Amino acid sequence: MKLTTEVTGSFALGQIIQQSRMQQELSQRDIARTLGISQKWVWEMEQGKPGILMDRLFKMLDAVGITLYAEFDVKDWDKTDETAEMDEA
């Protein structure tokens, strides 16, 4: 199942990145190694550490009326309600 959510700023983006990474059972070190960056940088991104580029990006998106969305796979979605509805049909 895919989850789509609005990205409202750098903190929200960081949380989305963290949730997606965790769903894939990857560590911050795994991501850092793959990208050739430090684990600290991955941690800072996931914490939504403000930076000039990110601040300007989200201000620009807001100024021109763009809404940014992120979509990622969710592995362990609680399907109890959906399964019950399907079984009744």
C-alpha cells in the first residue's frame, strides 16, 4: 500500500524520509553509505534541520501556489478494517 502526504516544510520532509527509511528497514548509516555522505547529515535531514536552501525552496513553492506531496510504500499497514470490509462483500 502507498501512503501519500503533503510536504509542508523541512521538518515534515524529514519525518517522511525517516518513515520511508524505517519501512525499508534501512539504517541512517545504510543511507549514508549508499549516498557517500555522513550519517550525521542523514540524521540532520530527518530532523528537518533548517537550511537556507530548504527555507527558500518551501517559501518559493508557497509563493507560486505549489503543494508538494510525497508518496511511499507502507509495508505493515493495519489491514483489519479493510479485510473485514472485503470479507463482507
